[in-house]
Amino acid sequence: MLAIQSAVARLGAVFALGALLAGCEAPLVLDGVLKMRQQPIHRMDRYQASARIDDKLVVVGNQGVVLRSSGNGGSWQRLELAGWPALIDVAACPDGRFVALAYDQKIYVSTDHGADWVEHPIETEETPQSVTCAPDDRIWVVGSYTSIWSSADSGATWHATTQDEDAIYTTVHFFDAHNGIITGEFGMALRTTDGGATWEALPPLPDEFYPQEAYWKDMQTGWIIGLGGSVLHTTDGGNSWAREETGTQVSLFGIEEVGGRLYIVGGEGTMLAYHDGRWQSFAHGKPIRLYLRGITALDGRRCLISGVGGALHIVDVGGA
């Protein structure tokens, strides 16, 4: 009898201890989760692109994440769009709209600096890759199967064309309402001089180059970046390209001009600066181990860089 009572007592003590531990620990864990959820930046965020209009910033990422700032990144507000769309790109339009592109054939348009977003589908089975706003405020999207979509009414209706080739367009840029350039898989490059009514094939990029992003200083001068630390440079509007050494083998994803100098971001937290015709490693001083995808100039000496793992930093390049 004593043995049974002792066993019961021990069992009761175990349950009591378990209840005590549960009572002590559970609120702490839940409080930590709640506190984390209330922060605008989460360590699991994967930011894909950023854009700026005046001092208004928008950063987009996977699972419908939108961060917005009205003070050039001084503070941030977080939104998570319904349905958690995989947002892969964002563009700023001259008329003040932000346009975010989702992998699942949708765009989201904001007319109030990122506070509210209106969803518009792109009626296609192809996969979009990149979005831009032309100087005439027309929205352009490019993607798989050499597809090109354009909309003059914020995505309510679309005009679609394709070159009927099994290749992916990855970058699109318009210099004005008439002149634009598209690049894509297998070194493809196209030019329009009539506002996208027709597209002329340019000479292919060397070695079937796969562009990740492009920066055009003007209609003649541009840079295209890609996998394996690759950078191509043209001074004749894309008729010929020269490869530039970067000193790195990581993939490169974002390129931007800040204070008259070009900067690139990419894998392993890499940041490069262009100086005297050469690419050099730039020490941003931030604790970034994984890839960076977005870079947006804030003013003549600062830029916003963003990427995986909740990486979101303002970098001062003024003394570079």
C-alpha cells in the first residue's frame, strides 16, 4: 500500500511540475511570437525588389509581404496581401503609382504610396518575370514563352504579344514612350522604336547570357548582370557587348546608380562598386550572409539594399 501511495505521489508531482512549467513557459513563448509578428521586418522575409517615389519607399517579397516607408526608410510599416502572393518585382510610375508583380499572373497597383493595393490579373498561363512603368505611365510586363504584356489602364485590360519561342524574357526598360529594350534567356535582346507595336531582334548577347537585371544610363549605354558574377556592358544600344571582370563568382541580382556611381548586389551579401571602369568589392558593413536582390538609390550618397533573411539596410556610399 505504501509503495502504491508513493508511486501516486511521484506521478502527481510530475503532473504538477509539468503544469507549472507549462504555466510559466507558454506565455513567454507566445509573447515572443506576438512581439515578433508586430515588428515590420521578420527574419524569415525574402525581399525581392524595391522602388522609390520621392521619399516614399516600397519593398516587396514572398508571401505577399509589402513594406512601405514615408521617410526614406527611417521607419517601416508592414502589409501582407490577401492570399500571400509571391511578389517578385515592383516598379514606380511617373504618375505616383507603385506596381507590384506577382509570380502567379497578377499585378497589384497602389495609388497611395503602398497603403492600399488593387489586384489585377494577367490573363495568361505564362509566368511573368519583370515589370516596369514607361515614362508615359504604361505598365509593361515580360515573362516566359517570350511573352510581353502592356496595359494603359493600370491592369484593367492587357495587350499581349509573343515571339512564339520557348524562352524567358527577364528585363524590360523604356527610355520614353516609344523606345524600349527587352533582354532574356539564351542571350535574347529586342528593341522597339514605336512604343511596343513591333519589336526588332538585336544581336544576341555573348555566350547565351542569362540576364537577371539591367541598368540603362541612356539609349546607348547599359549594363546587364547575371549568374556567376557576370556583367556585360554596351555603348552602342545593345548592338555589341563587352564582358567586364567583377572578381566574384556569385550571382548578381540588382544594379543601381547612386551619386553618379553604379553599384551591384548579389549572392553572399556581395556588393560591388564601379570606379574608373572597374568593378570592385564594396564593404557595406552589414551582417549579411545570404543573397541580396534589391538596391534602390535614396539620394546622392545612400541606398537601400534588401534580400533574404529579412535583410533590409540603408548603406551610406558617400565616401566610396
